[in-house]
Amino acid sequence: MSGKTRILKIILQTIFVLVVFFFLGRILLNNWSRLNLDFTNLHFGWLALACLVLAFSLASYAYCWKVIMHYLGQNLSIRKAVRIWYWSQAPRYIPGSIWQIFGRIHFAGKEGISKGKVLASIAIETSFLIISSFIVFFASLPFWAKSFDYLYYGPYLLIGAAGIVFLYPPFFNKVSNFFLHRLDKTHDFKYQFSFRQVMGMFWPFLIVWLTGGIGAYFLSLSISSLQIGLLPVFIGTFAISWSIGFLFIIAPAGLGARELVIVSALGLFINRPLAIVIALFARVVLLVLEALILVISSRF
């Protein structure tokens, strides 16, 4: 990427984030009277439970990577996996998608892990994160309406079905090796995983999205009363919002894009100002929890 292109990307990212949060803030201010919220009366029981579940979800990202490394022939303790994963993710809000990759190579290299294995793990991890989030979202769709409209949800069903096909080993191996070659053209070795190995790497990612959605639902209960029937909607929403934020290249760490998805989805079931508060509150809490994980992992 040339210097001019990089500068243009940074400018576009900055404009996008500012515009998104400006409009979300404007909607929130103009409709504050509809919220009837009092943050001095937070339900600390739900907040504490939400933080515990969300912290578990965040740690699960590192566990997923640990499992992948195991199938690549590299065993790591969960402590080392968390430290490597989160310290390499720390600069993700800096424009450019290369810093996390360089960080993972750097910190994993200190543990004697080769660059090739790190790049392979990133290719597999990214594929699983995206595919699993779509599958979870697809599984949540029947709970989004009393009468399930297959025509309305058809495109999402196709995406979910495609995600399931992706888990078929011959297809999975081709896609993973393709992305690995794109990351490192000098890496000639091709990985061939069995169905048992693919599923062994896949299932932990479901835990990430399930606990993330449950934690977000508990977090919302700390500020407002919600129906239990919205829990599957929260799980599907927070899963798909991650992928869209990740794939939307002008949103650093999904900032802005993720909030738009959450507000659009939850706004179908609750008033939009409350959906905005939930999206922003979730972002703040997750940032605080990630910072705590970084501090704790650096001391152990």
C-alpha cells in the first residue's frame, strides 16, 4: 500500500467513524426523553454477571487460537495464548490491518513458534470467526419473527448454508491453504485436516458468540428490562456485527460499523435510542475488559 493510499484510507476511516457516531449521538440526544434511563441506578448484579460472561467470551478468542495451534502441532498454555493473542490485538484501532499480524508473529516468535505456523493459524482463525458468526446468526433467525419468512431471510439462510459447506474438509483445506499462500507466498506446505480436526477447531468459536451474546443481553438488563425472548436475537446480532465490522475495511476494529449493525438489528425489537445506548455501552465495557485482560496477562 502506497503512502498516499494509506493516508486516504486513514482519512476515510476517520470520516466514517465521526459521521456514524455523530448521527447516533444526534438520534440519542433528540430522543433521550423516550429512554427513561438513570445510570445512577444501574442493576449492579446484572452488570457484574455481564462482565464475567463477557470476560469469558473475550478470553475464548485466545482459547480458539490455542486450539488451532494444537492442531498445527504447537502446544501452548492458556496463559501464554491469552498474552500473545491480546498483546498482538492491542494496536487494532490503528489504521491498517497488518499490525495484528506483525504483533502475533512477534509475540509468538518469542515462544519459539515459526512464522509459517502463526500465519497458518491466522488464516484458519479468521475463516472460522467469520463462518461461525454467520452460522450462529443463521441459527438465531427463527427467533426474530413470530412467522418465519423464508423469502425475507433467504439470503441469510444461503450464507448460513454456505458456512456449513465450508466445514467440509476438502473445501476447508483449499480455502485455508489459499489464504495462507496469500499471507506468505514462500510457505509451500499445505495443511490437510480431517473432518474431526476441522470440527475440533470449529466448536470453540461457537462458545465465543454464544457467551458474547449472552453477556451483551445481561449488560442490557443492567440498564433496562428486556424480554427473555430477545436473548437469541442478541446472540445472533452480536455475532454478525463482529463479522460485518471486520469485513468493513474502513472501520478500524469495526468501530462504527459494528454499532450500526447492532442498532439496526435491535431497533427492530426495542426503541432505537435504547439500542444505541446498548451498542455504545457494550463497546465501552468491552474496551475496559480488554484493557484489564492486557494488564492481568502482562503480570502472569
